[in-house]
Amino acid sequence: MRRTGHLLALGALLLLLTPSGALAAHHKKVPAAVQQVWSDCTHHNSLHGHYSAKVLEQALADLPTDDKEYSLCADEIQNAEAQEVGGSHRLPSESSAERQHLAKNAPSVLKQAQDAGNASLDLGGQRIAAGTIALRGSSFLSDLPTPLLVVLAMLFALASVPFGLRIQRLVRARRSR
């Protein structure tokens, strides 16, 4: 019985320590210099400040997905990085008038893309409405964040210890007959 108590205490300790480490890894702190690059880019649609290659590289690597897809920040950071690393070789970029036009029309273009995504689709003569196709292979577990999955796995492992010990006692009892 003493061994069971030690195993349960060890499991409880692991259960308490695991989520904090998983959550810390999940929420990465972004340095102020990287946030400054993002702020400069989103406010001006270009980079006006001078940033080191390391800061630019991290800013590009940690750039939020929405900004990568719907803004010019990724291109501007790549241009600044190429200029910083390779000298004055600047990659082709839009003019400031084109940037202003894109920034001004971005909300309407995004709205058009969302509306087009909600439209029904003709697939082989069969009309399919948006959102009606279901993936049968998906699981509710795939939607859970990783730290929560780790906690659930630890709880399952901890809960299975008494059952394993009970089965072990049953096997030993049958062998001794």
C-alpha cells in the first residue's frame, strides 16, 4: 500500500508541474523590438526604422498569420532583411501609391473574399452549400489545445495506476492457488 501512495503522490506532482511548462511553451513572449517592427509596418505599410537582421528575422518568423496573409508586412520585412544582410539590393516592392491603394481597399477585398467563401459551389452537377461538408475522421480531441491534451493524458495515466495494481494483485492471487 505504501508503494501505491508513493506512485499516486508522484503522479499528482507530475500533473501539477506539466501544465505550467506546457502553457509557458505555448505562450511565447515577443520582444519589444519585434513588436516595434510590427507596429511600424502596420501603421505605415512600410518600415521606416532601422532594425538589425536578427530582429527582422524574428519578426518575420513570429508574424501573425493574418498579417502574413492580408498585409504587406511580410514583404516589407523580407525587403528590409535582404537590404540589411545583402547591402542595398532591394527586392521589388509596390510604390507608396500602390500601398495606399491596397491598404484603403483591403477591407472591401476581405469582405468580398468572405462572401465568396459563403457561396454555394457546383461540384459535378451537385450544389453544395458552404459549411455542409463534414470531416468524419476528425475528433473532438483535435480541437483541444496541446496543454489541455497533456493534462488529460496525465489524468488518464494517474487514474489507471490503481486499476493496474488491482489486476496485478488478482494475477498474483491466482498464481498462488
